[in-house]
Amino acid sequence: MAKNKTHKGTKKRIKVTGTGKLMRRRAFGSHLMTKKSANRKRKFRKDAPLASQDSSRVRDLLGA
């Protein structure tokens, strides 16, 4: 039986931490930043954990 291939789009967007958690980038942090507060813009810099409902599906795509 053939091996599952890694989904390259998912690989570029999702990072797996040392403990196995899946981290993603936050939405709305790329443009139109003048109207957003400094506190909100600062939060965009940090990665967010992937929702537990999505993690099993994404792990299959990553092959992890």
C-alpha cells in the first residue's frame, strides 16, 4: 500500500511544536493595520493553537 503524501499547503501554514501541538497564524493581521489597536496588532504576531476539532484532520494532511 502506498504511503500518504504530505499536503504541502498545510505544511507551509501549520507548525508542530515539540510537545506535538499544532500552531497556526492568526487571521486579519496582514493589511489595513492603521485602524487596528496596538494591543490587537501585537496579538497578531503570536501563533495560535489549532482548534482541537481540526487537529486530527490536519495531522492526517501533515502525516504527523
